Amino acid sequence: MKLYPKEKPSTEFFYVLFVLLVCVYLYHAGQSHLRSEATQAAMTPSLQRTQPAPKLPDGVGQMIGKYRMVFVGEQINAEQLTEFLATYDIRHVIDLANEAKAENILPNREERFIVEKTGASYWPFNIEGENDRLNQVVLATIDSLVDTGLPVFVHCSNGIHRVGVVKGRAYARDGRRWKEVVALLRWEKVVIDAKYDRYTNDVWEAVQALNQPPTFSQR
């Protein structure tokens, strides 16, 4: 039987083989890169995939730490309040604004209607007490509402003094020291003004009551 000599592969064959190998390599490299990107995206929060938090109304802020679901600030108008309550699913509104200037912005009756229409609870409180003291019974009720862990909105007319008391008492319960509480409330000028002593003294006493008494020099 005659044996025919094997033909040597042509140059074109090696060229085609090389191109195929390159294509296979690039395909697998591309798949590996895509898997790497997918893994990284799953492990690292992406700004493109995360919706930014809705903007808070002007004059309204958010507490920090375990009280981040507590929103605090000044009186806002009906349109702002309606949108804010729906956007953040507010469950309790604590109204500490009983001055005439606050009533001119949004009367209690109208605010109650807006709040209760959303299914939230409306709490108009007066924290003022007697003998230049604050009403501890009312404040204890407010403390319990703030501590529910539900979204709560606390406001007075300007969001500084009455709201500051509610915030300061909450931060004291959260274990924060006097200097830190003052800084968080931005009360550096408030604590040296005698006309606000009933507010600052109440927060001071709340810090002391939690076995974290600051020294006199800190006060």
C-alpha cells in the first residue's frame, strides 16, 4: 500500500489558528472582567444605584445616632408639611409652637387636619412649667414618643430652644456628655444667656440624671 507523505500545514492555517486563540482569550478575559465588576458592585454601594435622600424642607434637620428617625426644626407651611409627612412617612408630629408668630404660619387646627389626614398623630404640647421650670410630665410624654423609633417630627417656632430641649434630653439618654450635647444643639450662645436658663438647666439635669455629670468648669 502506498503511503502518501503528510502535507505540512500552510502559513494560512497557523494564522487562522492564532486568530482563533486570540479571540478565545479575549472572550474569557472579558467575561472575567465583567464578573469582577459585578462582584465589586455587589460588595460596594454604588452612587448610581442608590437614590439620594429626598431634600428636607428648609428649617428642618435630622438628629444623629439612634435618633436619626427624629426630624426637628421650625414651623413649616401647609404645602411643605404635606409633602414632608408623605415623603418620610412621619408617624408623630409634636408641635411645641404656641406663640402667635408661629400660629400665623400654620394654625393648630389646620396643622392637625394635615397631620391626621396622613394617618399620623398630632401632639400639641406646651412644655413651659411654673417657677421658671419646664413641665416634666409633658416632657416625659414627649421623650416616650421620641423613643418609639418611628419617624417623628418635632418643631417649635424657630427650632432652637423648645426643640433644643427635646433633642438635648434625647442625646443625654443616648449617653452623650454635656459639651457634646451643647455642640450638637449649637447652644454655645444659648447656655450663657440667662433668659434661657429654664431650657439649658433642664438638659443639664438630664445629663446629670444619667450618671454622667459634667464638671462645673464644663458648664
